[in-house]
Amino acid sequence: MKIGLEVHVALPTKSKLFCSCSMEDSDNPNSNICPICMGFPGSKPMLNEAAVRSALGISNALYCKINRKISFVRKVYFYPDLPKCYQITQMEESIGKEGYLELENKKVRIRRVQIEEDPAQIVRKGMLTLLDFNRSGTPLVEIVTEPDISTEEELREFIANLRSMLYYLGVDINKEMKADLNISVGETRVEIKNVTGIKSLIEATRFEVERQTEAIKNNEKIERETRGYNEKSRATESMREKETDEEYGYIYESDLSTFDISEMKHADPVYINKIAAELAGDSEVNPKTIREITMLNRSALAMIYRFRNRYRVRSIIHGIQRFEKYSDSTMKEEDSDRIEKLVKLIDEGKDISREIAEDIIAGKEVKVEYSDVSVEEIEKMVRKFLDENPGVLEEYKRNKKTVNLIIREISSKNNLHPKEVAAGAAAVLKSIAG
Ligand SMILES: [Zn+2]
């Protein structure tokens, strides 16, 4: 069994792909429109740089080869949602090609990542067919895979990984993921168009695989065709015979020039799972805990990344957890300053009472006073602690990082500033352990 996907994702831009109409959601049909996104004759498209940059980030995260120069083509077809009779898309000079997305046991090759415009939305009301052009010109990327997926489990893994990667790159996944599926159990490839939502993708695949398997068993011919997925009957249905690329006319889009993107800045190609693993590597936190906190909350991930050089990851995670517990809400980007105050105290080994945490969350100025103790006193405390915990000294000889445990224990028990304890501990350890 071979499954290939063409996934369409809307890019997070403020304006449309080829005009300056707003991408804000509107309840008012045909309110964000202009001659360009309505396809008036004589109107000229202008390329939105933010969309290109976003698509570049996705191409990079999929380890694609990046075309230095990109251009666009017109895909010609007749349908009411496209009054200018062609969709502006990319072919040979698409932004990315020949990449891959890693699953646990294989790589799914990415044939192409291309930028294209969404057509208008068709709304059917009784006998009427209405058109809403608010959607027309929405910047999309189409991610085309090779037919490398061979089980339902791999399909699930692919979607989950792709989703997390897009999430990290700031691509809105609250909007439903749309995809076309190519499925062949035997020799013939059948395309299922416009499947919306992950649940439907899985169900459509399951149905189509069973249908083709059954047909092969009964020696029936499988037509090379395009099918649609009916969510109510949970079945795929024949729509039309499959078009070939030759049937769509592709011509060069001469209203747009060729763009050199070799100097364009882009996001680093990192996956959320890789980040989670990496973070877990230098902290004392269970990778699963990090994944659970960051998977669904991009702000938490951003916060860990922003503060990880300043505080231990463990402290950041605990800060987020306390914030969420005492404020009874999920952290958002704008909470990070207040959470940082919590994190700082946790990292310094302070005990944070519910009272202190709530004051910080309420935005009140909280001053945590440290006891004033002389250097000699601190050194005495360190010696006493090491006498009472001989194992710690042994551990320190093997792993110098154990000093952090000593600092944490002594500063939190005696309400001391960790920096002062660190100086005292360094002096004592130097004299007894070298
Ligand atoms: Zn427009």
C-alpha cells in the first residue's frame, strides 16, 4: 500500500498573498476584497514577502533544497470559485523540493513545497450558488509528499509530526488541515480530493484501502479517478476521471517576476520533539513533562527557549506549573514576565508560598529578603552540611555539578542568596576536595 499526501496549510500573514486585503476573519461576506483577489481583468498581483518567509521556514524545517530563485505559474481551469480562470501557484521553481519529514522508523520524502492562492468560497443556498471572496487570495503552502506512507499508523505519525512542526513555526493549526490523498493498494492510483480535518483523513484512508483491497480480491478493475470523501456516510465517492497535468494548462505567470530569495532570513529547522529531547538532555525534567506542557502551548515553549540560558529548565517548568495552578489558567505570551519572577525565585532555591505566588501573579511588587550572614558563617554551614551528608561529597568528586545541589539546599534552608552560598561552597570544596 502506498499513500501520498498533498497538505494545504494557510500561512499566518496579515494580508493576502497578492494584494493588501486583510486576512482578519470577517462575518461579512465579500468585505475583504479588491480587484486583484477578485480576479478583475487588468489587475496585477504583488507578492507578499511575509508569506514567502513563512513558506521558507516550513521548507527548511522539512529539510528541503531551497530554490534560490522562485517563480509562479498559472494553473488554468474553469470553476466558479476562480473567475480569472487560473490559480496562481508554483511548479518547477517552487520554494522547496526534495526534503523529508522524519518518523520513528522511516523518512517520508517531501517532493515539493509550493506557495499558492486559495480560491473563493462557494456557498450554496437552495437553488443559489453564492461566492464569498474573503477567502480568495489566502496564502497557502502545499506540501506534496512522495507515496512513502504505508500504514495507517505511519499516516497518524506523519500528521502529528507535521502538525507539531507547523505549530512551532507559528502556523495556525486551529484552522483545519486540508489534504488530498493519493492511495494505491495495487497498481492504480486513486486521488481523494479536499479531505478536511485529521479524523476525516484517517477515516477516508481506511475506507479507500478497504475498497481497493476488496476490488482486487474480486478481480475488479480499479479506475484511475478522483473521489471525494463524504463525512456523513464515511465513504469515498467517485467524482470524475483523474485530470493529468496536461489537462490543466500550466503557463508562466508573467505578471509576477522571478524572485531571488537567497538572502531571505528564515526560522531554524527544528522540530518540537527534537527541542523537547534536547531540553530534557540538559535538565532534570522528564521529556514527557516538557512535551505535555509545550505541545499544546506555544507560549510555554517560547518561554523555555527564551529563558533557558538564564535559569535551569527545571525551574522554568516549575514556574509555569505554579503559575498555571495558582492563576487557574493556561499561560499566555504576556504572562512570561510574571512567570519569570517565579522562576527566578525557584532557581535561587527559595520556597515560594501560595501567598507569594499569588502576589506575583497579581502583578504586585514582591520582595524576598535574604538573611544577612557573614562569609565565615556560610562556610561553616557548608562544612556542616557535607559532614552530615558524606555521600554528597563523594558525588561531587565524581560530578562537579553536584555543587548546585549543595547551593540549593543551603540557600533554601537558611534563606540565603544563592550567589553568596556559591562563593562559600566553592571555597570549602576547594580546600577539601580540590
Ligand atoms: Zn484583495
